[in-house]
Amino acid sequence: MNAKQIVVSVVLFAAAGAAFAETAYPPETKFVSTKTRAEVIAELKQARAEGLITNGNNYPIIKQQPTSLTREQVISTLHQPSDINIYRGA
């Protein structure tokens, strides 16, 4: 009788496993594109021109605002004393 219980439990366990194996999760849906290849390439070129495409793991992409200052103006502001107090540990 003990062997009969083992056989029944193995059969039930296999049936339960087979029932779970048949369903796909997430449900498979066929991908249908709404854009042409030319549209996708045009969007990619635009994103590259705007600096939204990176190499490697440089996320998040922070777009910097353009400046009207020249290099000389930026350097001159670095040499001017500021009102910010910087803690200097002893």
C-alpha cells in the first residue's frame, strides 16, 4: 500500500507540473511595427544629433544647456574670489 501511495503522488505531482508548463507567462504577443525602417533610422539620427544616445552605462542622460560664454570668460570667472565659504579641515 505504501508503494501505491508513492506512485499516485508522483503521478499527481507530474500532472500538476505539466499543467503549469503549458501556459506561457507573459502571454506571447506578436510584435507588429507601426513605423517603417526609414522612420526608425531618421529618429535614431535625430537622437544622436541631440546627444541622447550614449555608449556604455552612462545613464541617466543629462542634456546640458548650451552657453554663450567663451573659454576666456569661464577661466576669468574661476580666478575671481567667490562668496562661498569652503570648510578647510585642520
